[in-house]
Amino acid sequence: MLGLLLDHGARIVHRAIGDGSDGTPDEVQFYTFADKTGLDGYLANLRRIALAEERERVIDRTLRFPETFVGRRDARELT
């Protein structure tokens, strides 16, 4: 799927790996698209749709929501 995302102008913003214990994710990925057209094209892509059954088997859940990424901050700055 990564290639397909990139084909539609997605950019990987961040990737985090967890241990998957107690229902927490094994992995979280954040992508951003240059515009809504790129996202819409990805969601409507026939290759993506054809792989939906396999995706449902291997990915527990996907959440899509609009976001604004802010610059990196040291944890001390957030307290």
C-alpha cells in the first residue's frame, strides 16, 4: 500500500511502533496529502479496493481524520 499512497501524493509524516499489548496498536502511521484530490484518488483507487479483503484481515483498524502537524517539541516544553 505504501507505493499506492505515494502514487497519490501522500507523504509519510511519522511512524511509531508499539508492542501491541492490551489492545494498543503494533504500529501507527501518519500520512498527509497535498490536497483532498490526492486523498480522494487514493480512496477510490481500484487496486486499493481490490485489496480490501486482505487489508481487513491484516489491519485491525484505520482512522482517518483531518489534522494539523506542529513542529517537534521536547516533552519538557509540554508540561
